[in-house]
Amino acid sequence: QVQLVESGGGLVQAGGSLRLSCVASERTFSSYHMGWFGQSPGKEREFVARITRSTDWTIYANSVKGRFTISRDNAKNTVYLQMNSLKPEDTAIYYCAAQKTTTIVDYWGQGTQVTVSS
């Protein structure tokens, strides 16, 4: 069982930045693809970004390309999401996800709220 704990959310003005962190309890953290998903009020949870387990390839949703950067530090069992040029439409609860394959999420974090004011 992998436990994921997110932090770093908060209230920020449009154009501002936040960095989300997600710490995993599992020593085999490096064996998981790690991702971030966002859920806005009244909407389904949506993919935001992923970083692969061995090659550190990254992929982003079109809505965040060029503004968000995902990275990982396997020595710290941590994945990050640097969020720049934030927009009000980025307001959501952001969830960290651990994946053995890219199609299924094996573990979710509890989520961290990001609110962007206009």
C-alpha cells in the first residue's frame, strides 16, 4: 500500500505561482509513473501531468503546457508540480497519483486545494 501526501496548495492571484509536492511512503517510489490530476467543482477528475518512472519523460494536458512543470526526486520519494502563470480556471483540488501503468491509477493522494483569484 502506497500512501501519498500532497502539500503546497493555497490561494494565489492570477499570474502567480505555486509548487505542489507529493511525498510517497513506498521505498519503491522509483518504480511508479507519477502523475497529477485536477478536479474542479462539478467536474470529473482530469489528467494534468505525468512523469515516467525510468526515463523521466513528461507529458502534459494541453491546458497547462508551457505553464506547469512536473519533476521527481527519487531520493526523496517526492514528485513536484511547479505551476506558473496561474489562471482562475486552474482552480481545483489537485491529486497526486502513482501508476504502475499509464492507463490505471493504483494509488491516490488526499488532494490539495488550489484557488486562483482573478
